[in-house]
Amino acid sequence: MTPSPSRTSRRTGRPHRPRGRAAAVATAVLSCLALLAACSGPPKNDAGAVTDVRLSTSTPPARGDIDSFTWAVYAEPPTLDYTVAFDYPQNTILSNVCESLMRWTPALTTEPGLARQATNPDPTTWVYDLRPGVRFHDGREMTADDVVFSLGRQTDPENAAAWAQVFQNVASVTKTGPLQVTVTLKKPDSQFPQYMATAAGVVASKAGIEAAGKDYGTTGGLACTGPFRLGTWNKGQSIELERFDGYWGTKAKAEKAVFRILTDPSARTNAMLSGEVDGGYLIPTESYARLRADGPGTLYFGEGLSTVNVNVTNMQGPLGDVRVRRALSLALDRTGFVKAGLGGAGTPTNSLTTRAAWAAAPERTLKTAFDGLPPTGQDIERAKALVAEAGATGKTLTVATSSIGQDVSLLATAVQAAGTRIGLDIRLRTIAPNAFTALFTDPAAREGIDMFPLTYYDSITDPLDLLANFKTGAYLNFAGYSDPAYDRLVDRATAAYDTGARTDIEAELQRHAAEQLLWIPVAEWPTALFMNKRITGAPTTIAYMYYPWAADVGAAL
């Protein structure tokens, strides 16, 4: 999908004015390079980091039903309308209420969802045969009309859908039977059927949405089909989901799931330690070791299909010279950032894509995609030389930072420290945590900003999800990068249904993006999940964004 803010770590905010830097600040940056966390105030050692991080796809299965469980989320969704479900809090909740034509599994594979099968009779046709007898939460039975209406909302300009570009190659969505919908494409599109397992493929009741009108997603029900339905929404405090006993699939093990809105990282951690909440995803990295050590439950890690990067937003200045981008990459202390910024639960990387995204690629393709990528280690002298060659010594660059999380604040500090060592004048501009999304949605918010930390997660298990971001005009192509040859490769990969052929093209895209350093890759970051000893069953992978994970949560004993 790549044109929208979906799949990126984002939170809203308004940029503050750049802070002036006294000579003492520059000296401090230079003196604490080995301990980048010390440069911004958080812990000055790795005591909070974890070791022996092992990934799993799930947690032990529940042993029985449970009355309710409580889950922490870091922000309140502005709406639960599936067309604008582009962030972690929305999808963490919505995935249990609304379902899609296809389903992303905890193993990050795709299987039938509300469609019992999907067939591709020719390269520009996808036929979805729907499950019979599926009921919406309002009691109505799902029909092809609901599917046509639901997908149509994604392309309605009035909805400003976050998933609109998924449908850029769609010519029509038509009812071809009581329980059959046919999607006709303008040209072959290998990505479209994969995105039907995300919020792009959600089906809701046409009658229910029309009855709700402009209030849909903020008050009342969501008119969906999932194992839970929306219950009480206490604005600013909590959102309750109630088990839907008319569910077509396996009944949820909990009668109720309560999502507590806890915006402060320390408050979330303390709530988990005290038992005030039973669990949560997106654990604050500074709390990893504490949650592991104190024993109230278990901290799990799973595949996140996520990379932490430095998003280059301005190529009109010094960063327009690839040598400056390469110099910053060579000067970054990735290992130090992983320890301090990601709590030790990450892997330094020189790849914008995760290896897991290439799961379907043959070994020879993996070698093409990953062998020969720039090193992850530091080379300060080479970086200095590149800056000098580019005539950029002493040039000023501005990096956005925020206290929203250490993956943002400490990466910004690491970039500042790296730039200072190689002769660049890098300044930090602080963005309020509740305004960070503006960087993704409002060009005015990016005025005067050259870079900002970006944690990107794939919504499908395909590297093109990320690599298409550098096509001319793509939503996250904030720097305006344009290369007709790259665009042609994206188009070829999109059109290739054969996995081997597609990943071969994607390997070319990967190498090009790495050579040009269109974003600067820093680390792979797994999903973190905590559950106390009372509950179990939740998946550990990023699949929770679109898979009805809460239905699997039940009694641990």
C-alpha cells in the first residue's frame, strides 16, 4: 500500500522552533559518542537492555475461557473507521472487531478470511467467493453488496482513506453473484490480493455504515463481523470490546477485552507490573529488562517486519549529495543505538527491508538482495572524507526528535552525534509527542526538517511494501526522489504474480535503494509483547495488526 501513513510508527505533533546549540552542547555530544543514550538524558549504561532475545510466533495456548482481560495502548484512536486505520492503536483494537476478505496469520502467511476462496482466472481479474452465513454485529447477513460498498469506501475521496493507493490499479468492484465479488484491475497487480488481508480488505455492513452516517467509527457500533463487537468507549480512558456470540468462526475465549489508554510509558509499565493491566504490545524499550526481571509475567518477542530508519525528507540541501548520506550512514553507531534505543532487542542492519519480508524468495535472490550491502560498522575517517569531498563540512542539517519513544529520541541523538564527528552541524528540532503524525501528513510540518527517525512496519510479507516508497510521487517519498529506471522496476515487480520473478526484481530495487541511501537503515526491531501470569494465547508477531488476536487470549491456568 505504501502511499499512506499506514505501516509507519507515527504519533501526532506540531514542530517547535529549532533549539540553539551552545559550544558546551557540541562538546558534550563529542564526549559521549560511545554512550549515545547519555547524550539525551536517558540511562547512561546498558542496564536496561535485554540479551538472549528469541523470536516466536505465538504464546502458549489458552487453557480455558476468561471473563475479561485488560490491555494497554499508548494512544486513543481518533476513530475506528477501517478506512483510516493506519496506526498501531487503531489496528490493535480494530483487528478484533472488523475482518477482511483474506487473513494474515501469526506466521505472517495469508489464508482465506471472509472470502472462502480467491481465484485469479486471468492477470487482471480477482474473484472472491464469500463465506455463507456470516453475520454482522447488527444481525444482518453479509452479502456481495456489503463487500462492494465496503471496498468502494476506500476509494471515495470524501473518506480520505489511508489505504486508497491499494486500489490505484482497480478498474471496478462488482457483484457477480449473491456471495461473489469480482475485482477487475487496470493492469496486473501482485500487491492488491495481498493487501486484502489488511484493513484495506475490511467488510462492514452497508446498512450499518449508512445508518451511522458521519458518526461511523466514533460512536455506536462498527457493523463488522469479528469475534468482538465495540462496547463502551470512555473517551480518554478506555475502549471495551464485547464477545460476539454470533461469530461465524471460533468463539473468543474472553467475554470482554478492555483497552486502557495509557499515554505515559512509565505508567504503562507500572500498570503491567502491578497487574492493573494484563498485557500489551509496543512495550517501552526502556522497560524490557524490568519486565523480564520482576517476574509478574513474560516478555515475548516476535517478528515485527519492522526496520528503524532515518527518513531523508529534504534532498535540496547537503543531503542531495549521496556522499553526505553515505557519510552519515558510516558514522552512525548502530550497535550503541540498538542497546540504548531498542533495549538490546534489535539487530543492526544495512538493509531497509527485513530478511523475514523475503521469506518466499529463493536463496539466490537473497544473496543478490543482501550480499554487498554497505557495512553496518562505523568508519569515521571515511565518513569525514566523504563530507569533505562533497563540500559539506560545516553545513547545517536539522533532525526532528520527540520524547514519544527512545526509538525516536535516541536515534535523533545518534544522528546528531554522528554528524558532529564528521564535520556536519546537526541540530535537533523537538516535536511534541501528540503531534508526530503531522510529519507524515502535513508538508508544512516538515518545513526546515532534513531528516526524522522512522520506524516502518510492513503490512504484507513482501519487500515491495517498503521499496515502493521510493517511486516517484509515493506517499512516503517526502524528499521527492525520482528515477524513471527505479519506477519501471517497481511497475515490473507489481505486475509479477510469480514470486520468484517478483523477488528477483525486488532484489534489484533493494540494491538501488541501498546504493542511493534514500533512507538510512539502522536496525531491525522485533515486536514486543507482555502478558502477566493470568492470561496467554496472544500471537507475538506483527500479524496482530490485522489478525483477531484477542479471541485467542484466555486463561493461562
